[in-house]
Amino acid sequence: MLKKLLFILLLSQGSVTLAQDIPIGDWRDHLPYSDAVSISFGDNIIYCATNSAVFTYDQSDMTIDRLNLVNGLSDIGLSKINFNNYNKSIVIGYKNGNLDVIDKNKTITNLSFIKNSNVVGSKSINHIYFQGKLAYLSTGFGIVILDTDKLEIVDTYLFGPLGGFMLTNAVTIDSLNIYAATDQGVYFANKNSANLTDFNEWSLLTDLGTAKYSNIVTYSGRVFTSLESAAWNGDSLYFNDGGVWQKFIAWGVNINSLNVSNNRLLISYNSQVNQIKQSLSTESIISNHKSLFPLSPVEAVIDNEGYMLIAEESHGIIRAKNNWDSEIIVPNGPSSSSIFKMDIFQDDLWFVSGAYDPQTYGPNSISKNLINYRIEGSWNTVAEQINNISGNVATDAVSVIINPRDQTQVFFGTWDNGLFASYDSKRPVLPWVSAIIERRIIDYIRKVTVRNAKETLTSDGDVTNFEADTKIIKEEFEFLSQL
């Protein structure tokens, strides 16, 4: 049962030719940086968290830096990143409760208090909200307050029934109250209360009910919060205006995040980002990148030039003024961390994404970014999706082999969609007639390999079956190549 694998190929100089430019004793990461999960901006630097790493983009000199387990981060499975203008620190949260804090001198400090706590259940860092030096961490059990100067936990708010755990998704503070969006409604308390650790200080906003609320922000003197529904287009966005809660959007939507940035409210839906002015009118909508592909935004902020910085689930960062004036910012790397099989020949590395459950032997139905390869030092993806011979989207690639006689020919086997072949990394991968051909291709490659490894001359110098075998193998492969 191979689930998501952290794809770090730790390559040393003496191992394979791929590592020829790596000094002895050093390591290189080969991580996907396109699967953005969170984004922040400060001091002209964009900070983007992915599932397994962080990359930054300095707008002053247009340089990209990577942070990962190899060079400083303490973990994988990132969930949130946020820049604190108060002391120029960056707080990175993980799904297991781990924390990394990067100070203004770029020193990384790991804080494992939450990860190593005896809390039973989720410890995930779901949201990071700053008030001066204090970071309000929304976690799987409540709110944890981190002093980002002293790097210590100063308080924990457990406001569930009888002081129990409460899965908290986001926090915001207005002039009077602190609000928490939870899986059981929106709770609030007087922010000046002397004892916010007492659950009796907290109350449910009964007007909003006890549904799951995933996001909450304060903007334009109002509190906005989004109700999350399991139904498609079932989410709702509410705001409080003069003490009355009302829908901000009349129709159902899918909301991924709410952010306040550069005096604008940014609403990230499943397929677009809306920028809302202080007057609550819509200033702009970004839904695609130059008409090349629709967006799948996760979170968004705004830079100093008024461009949206969008964390996109499969393209890293989209920096956009509108649907035509935009650019992609992402380090080179594979597009998937779901690695099932790899094959390497000389400088070429190919891997496929797919898996199956060892108990049920059922596939995992992975259909995106099935095939990645690294040629001449650069990572590429064959296609986001490939179709089988029936025209349906193929899933779960489980085998890959490079032809050692011609490394431009690469073959891929899938769980139940047959065999695919590539004759050139710049051309599409094509489906073969049926998976049974995979065995014949492998047999062909093995025959050629064995043939070239043996001397097949008789003692008097006559060729035995070598030429005949060669002719048969060649004709067989030419036949298969035409299918």
C-alpha cells in the first residue's frame, strides 16, 4: 500500500550519472513544487507552501529558493504558511501539528510542542492569524497562541463542551471579539476577557447554527465566514452587517479560502478568485491563465503592484493582473509525489504514479500526472491526463521500463487500462491494444539484451541461430510498433 511518497531522490556523486554535478556528501531534492497548498507575501518576497516543501520568489531580483527536508524544514505534509509583518517572521504549519518558524535572519527553528503533545485526534495547523507578535493557530483541537518573539506557547483555548476539544478551522478578531470558525458553528468571546482559557467565556453564534464553517475574516468593519457543505456548490458566504447576519452570495458556491490582503478581500472558489473592494463590490475576477487552462485556486494574496498571487493546486503560483496578464512561478520538479515504480537508464529517469491496496488489491484511482521523466537535468510531465484506447482517462500506472537499446522508447503498464508507449519524450504517450502486449515487449527487450550479451559462434566460426533469432525479434518488434 503505497500512498503518497515523499519523492526525495538522495543522489550522491558516486551513485548514478544523474548526480554528476552534486558534490560528494551533498544531496539534491526532487520534489513536486506545483501542488501549492498555501501562500503569503511580505517584504517583496512570495512564500508558497506545497504538500512537501516551501519555495520563495524574491520579486526584487526574480530568484527562486527552495526549502525542504534537505536544507532546513523539519517535516512534510505542510498545511499553512504566513508572513508576520510585525517581526518579519514566517510561520509554517503542518498537518501533524509541527511548526517551523523562520526569523528575519533566515534562521529556522522547529517547534514540536503540538506535534509531540498527548492530544488524541487531529493536531493539524489549519490556519495562522497574527496580532502583533502573537500567532493564533487554529488546530484540530482548539486555538493555540504562539509568541513569535520568544518562540513559546503562551496559551491554549479549549472551548468545546465542558472545555473539551473543538476542531477549529480559522480565527479572526475585530474591535470587540475573537471569533473561531469550527466544525460545529462559529464561536466568539470578548477579546478583552481576562480568562479566555475558560470555556464559559465562549458562546455559539446561534444565528449561524451548528454547521461546519471553514473560513472567517474581518474586512471593511464586518466579519465574513463561509459555511462548508458536502454537496457540490453547496457552500455559502455570510457577513455581519450592523449585527445582522446575511448571505454575501445568494447562490451556492465552493469556497476554498478567504483572505484579506492589501485592503482587499480575496475569495478563492474552486475555479476562480474574486477580489472585493471595501465597498463590497467586485473589483476583478481571475478564472484562467491566458485561456490556456482554468484555475484551481487554493488561496490568494496581493503583492505591492496589485497583482494577485494565487496558490494553484497543480501550477504553483499564478501571478495575475487579469486573465491575460499573468505568469506561472514554480521551480522545476516532478508534478507528483505518488511514486509507484521508477526506471533509470544512463541519465534518463522515468516514474509512474499509481498504487493498489494490498488488502483488497483494488486500485487507488490516481488519474493525474501519471508519468514524469527527467531528461538532460529537467523534469517534465507527459500530460496531466492520458486516455486509454477507448478514449477514457487512464488511471494507476504501475510499471515502467526504458528500452535499453533505444532509450527514447519507454513503456508503461496500468492497473486495468492496458499498456502505453512513448517513442519520444516530446510526443504524446499512446495506448496499446491490450495489456497482454506488455509481456511481449518485455520479452523482446530481454531477448535483445541476452542476445547481445552472448557469443553465439560455434567452434568452427559459423553463426548458429544468432542471425535467425535477430531477424525474428526485429520482425516481432516492427509488428508490435505498428499496433
